[in-house]
Amino acid sequence: MWRRFRGRPRPPPPLFDPHFPILDLGDREFITLGQMLESLVCFGATGSGKTSGPAFHLLLNIIRAGCSVLVLTVKPDECQRVKRICEIAGRGSDFRRIGEGEPWKLDLLDYELSQPHASVESAAAMLDTLVELASRSQGKNEEPFWQLLCKRLLRMSIAAVWLGTGKCSITDVYRFVADLPQSPDQLQNPEWIRDSFAGQCYLAGTVRDLPPGKRRVFELSVGFCEEWSNLSEKTRSIGHTMAVNILSQFMTGPVADVCASGESNLTPDEAMTEGLVVCVDFPVLLWREPGQYLQQAIKSTFTRAALRRDVTKSPRGWCLFVDEANWFADARNDALFASVSRSARAFSCVFAQNIPLLQQSFGEEGEQAVASWLGNFNTTLLCSNGSHQTNTYFSDKIGQRRELFLGGSTQRTDEPPSLFSVLASTVTGSFSEQWSPIVPPHVFATQLRTGGVRNGKLVDFFVIQSARMFGGLPFKLATLRQGDL
């Protein structure tokens, strides 16, 4: 606690206090804000109490700690929950809802390309992630050739539009892709250059004064246009369809108003400096692919902004808070973020139901991808779960211990009972040491309280934290009361 000193007013609390308690584990043990910088994942089945228990208290105290937060949503009621938690934390004025009917906008490509040291590669990275997401959502990964073609098409389109006109939004890239020449003859046609948006971008770029590095990138985009016009009709058609499938998710309705309007009045830099709690209210269960793609793109934009910020000027912690993480998990980019996020005072706090559901969302490389993804989190919370695979995985992670097992047997004769027959009986005994799980898998499924009236609104969960022991054990069984909203 801050105290008065010689009658002077107490100083304001720091914008970042690594010792701030985020989760009370009981017995005077806590998970602190400093430990949260190594990221946290929580597993629990539907009805396990993970949302009303650990998730409620984690978000409440992360907000109380003064952090800026980005919340992604899957369920329709999540945004209202976040708003209410902000009000309970005393920071209702810091809440921002990005959603239908709200004034907040963030043109994703225009924002990224307006940053110092902006490049085509940094802007295209966001769309690359969406290409991979679209491929996984089909149930199996596309052949690498088609993914590479789609990524290259989007990258060269961004280069041509941005370097040709000096600005670039998702709408501009969509128009450019739609206007690409379909044959070498069309590419040489003056009418195509005059009437098409793609032709106008190339024409404008030839007369712009560009630095040598950007000039080379622009010339590469011109070369790609010539190459594109010479591709077979089938190859162009598949590449065009994949690119349009990505871009069209941002082109209509409220989603377009948010991210493709050419206007940005709620940027990641502003949110992190002012400590805003930004909730993207395009829940996947209502908005399906457009909502999922928009939130994945906003996640990518915010995480890159968090990593490049100067923490001496923007010292607050920044948290990515995600329930139902299987909709937004990205093994490669999440690992890159986790590897350097601590120095940027940024971290992830995510929740998932079970490992098989994550594996399904990662597609063909699900098992390896999930193992890589789980390695990003230094703290794991485990609520009640009926998934045997999940329970076995974390039982093995907690480890085993040696236990002494005793056994014995008695062999009697077939003679009628008598003193002689008792003495003639054979009695043997044995003992052995074996390794057995410290926490058997069935404990996660049967012995943890899940909240509700019958459990006194108490939620039990195990805590595992790398390089931390709890009273000599590699885990701690903790209990929280469900939050009231």
C-alpha cells in the first residue's frame, strides 16, 4: 500500500507494477503481473466454471493492474461481460467496443503502412495469416503451391497500390486483384491501363519519386503483373478465388466500416498508451467467417504494435485475452509473439476446452502444432475436464512419483480344517516400487468442483507453473468463488 510521507499526498500507483497480484491461489500464494508476462492458458470443459471463475478474476485484476487489454469474442454475450468487469474494476470509461453501430474504426492495412519503417512485408504478414486460416478451415491444408501463389498475389498487389498511389486499404487491394490483366494482350492495351484501377496504380507508380529500395519492390510488382497475365486460366482462377475469398470477408456491412473505410480513430498505439480495454464485438458464433477473419487480423495488428512499442514511453502492460482459443490460435505467429513479448510487457491470457478441439482447428499438423502452441505458456490452469487425452497430457506433465505396493497370497491344502492343515498352509508376501502419476487423469474429471449453487459457487482448478514448486509439489490445487455480474 502507498503511504503518506510527512503529510504529503501519496504518489499515484505505477503504470506497471510486476508485483501486483493477479490471481489469489490461497495460502498467501499468488500469480503476479510479472509472472503473467510469461503468458497463461486455462483448460476446462463446458460447465467447468473456467469463465465465471478463473477467467473472471484474471480479467478483473488485469484491468485493475492498469493494463491495456484486447478481448476477442466467440459468444454473443462476451462483450457485455467484459464491459461489466471494467465497471467493477472502476475503469468503465476505458472500455471500447468495436462493433456494429460504434464509431471506432481501424483501417488495418492503412494503419500498418503508415508506421515508421513500414514495408510491404509487414503489411502482407497479416493477410498471410488469413490465407493459412482459410486453408485450415476447409478441413485440410491446401497444397503449398496454391498458398504461396495467393500470398504472393496479395503481397504484390499491396506493393503496387501502396507504392503507386501512396496509400492502401483492403478495399484498394480488392479492386486491384479484380482488375489484373487476364492475358498478355490485355496488359499491353492502352484502354486497360486507362480504365482499370490496376493499370492506374502502375501508371502512377512510374512517375512517383520513390527511394531505390521501394522502386525495386514496385518494379517487382510490375514484373509479377506480366507473369500473372501469362499464367494458365486455371492457375489464375484458383489464385484469384483464394485471394478474393480472403478480401471479400472485409468488404461488406459493419465489418467493412470498421477495417476498410480508410479511417482509423482507435489505433493500437492509442489503446496501449491510454490503457484502453478494447473488445471486438463480432462474435464468431454470430458473424462466422467475417467475424473470425476480422478478429484474427486485429489480433495480428495489435500484437505487432505491442512488440514494436517503446515501453519507456508506453509502460503499461498489454494483454491479449481470448476465450475459446481454438478459433484464433496460430502456432507459428503465437510462438514468435511469446518468444519476445516479455520485454515488451505484453502477454496472452487464453482459455480452451480440450486438446483434441485445438488439434482439429490446426488441421493436418494438429498434434505437432498444439504441442508447439502449448509451449508458449509458462502458467497453466486446469479446471474440470472430461477429455481423457487432455487429462492424460497434463497428468504426465505434472509427473510421477515412486510408490510402494504390497501384495500377498495364501495357499491352503484340500484336507479338512485342522491344526495340521493350518500349519501346512503356504503364505507368501511381496512388495515392489513403481512409478505412478502424482495426479491421475481421472482426478481432473471427477474431483474438481465446477461452481453453481450445489458447490457453493466454488470452482476448483490445478495450477502448474514452470520452475515453481508449491510446498514441494509441482502443482497447486486452488479454489475461487465465481464472479457475480
